[in-house]
Amino acid sequence: MNRPEWIAPQNPTEAVAIQRVLAASVRCRDEVGEVRAIAGVDVSTQRWSDDGFAAIVVLEFPSLEVIEVAQARMRLTMPYIPGLLSFREIPILLAAWERLGTDPDLIVVDGQGRAHPRRFGIASHLGVLLDRPTIGCAKSLLTGVPGMLSPERGSLSALMAGHEQVGYAVRTKDRVNPVYVSCGHRISDETAAQWVLACARGYRLPEPTRQAHLASNALRRRLTT
């Protein structure tokens, strides 16, 4: 059973300790069955505000047509602290998850999975709490260094933290910046990278997180303007 402190720790020191404990629960091996529904997850915020706007968008695979959108608005009680983003955003994501009628087979999160200083980014945190196969697909690096990457779509480069591989840099569109893909939970880095490419349809972001980004921003604009 999930414990309250796993979602809302008392302070950053406790949050770091929880990450270290829960990181041991992450399974970076393929436990993904048949995929018919893929969820994308994103949280939108405003500068100088603690209000958060979350969206979970479920797409049918392989068409990638949107079949459901679940949203939530919540005051984010934990401040933004690099490396502890998941504790700021997990409560609102769980609120959106509770409103979801579809049970997705795979979740793609706009954020890090194992490519995190303590190997426990927001994709891993959400994956462990929900016990679902989860991919981290981030727009920027938090840890690790990618190797050389060719400019064509589909190019991969291992993301290395010292001697440990923590994910891949993945080129999802010709000559655009890569995204950084890593295991969140119950999936290997290699399979995660292939799923991100399978969901990339002409944009830098794969469709699940692109649609979640659009939906979370639309909710924020609707409720704050």
C-alpha cells in the first residue's frame, strides 16, 4: 500500500530519503503486454503561482487518436526543488488519474525516469505508485551525458552517468533536438526508446505527451484568463 509520505513528505531531506528507498522498487525490464491504449502525462504551471494544471490524455494505439482526457487543478504545496519535482506534481497527477475511465497499458510522462541523480524521477515515482509500465520522456537533461547523435529521425545515443547507462537520447524528428528517454518502471530503456519513436508523428514530442501538454496548457488558460 502507498504510504502518505511517499506522496507528501515533510521536508526535502525526507523526500530524498524516500527516493532512495523507492528507487529500489523500480524494475527496468520489459513487463509490457499488448498495448492498445497509451497515456501521456503533463503538468502546466504559472510563474509566481503554486497552482498546477494536470492532464492525462489516453490515445488508442496504433492510430494515436485521443480517446479520453482527464484533468485536475490543485495548489501545489511543495516548492519546486531540482531533483524533487515528482513530490510537487505527483498529488495532482494522482487526482487526474482518479478521474480517468480508461486503464492505459503504457504511460509516457513528460519528465525523467531513471535518468535522475537518485534514479527516481517523476516517471519512476508515478510508475511505482500506480504499478504501471511507465516511460520518462524529458525535453532536457537532469543527469547523464549522451554520445554523438546523427541528425536523422530514429537516431539513438546512450545516455551515460559515469559507467552506468540511464537512458537514451532519441531523435524523434530530422534535425531537431532530441528527447531524453529512460525507464520509468516495468520497461527497459531500449523498449522505452522504441515506443517513443513509435509515437512520434512529425513533432519533437511523442503524441502522448504532446497531447497532454496541449491539454494541460488549455486547462490553465481556461481557468486563469
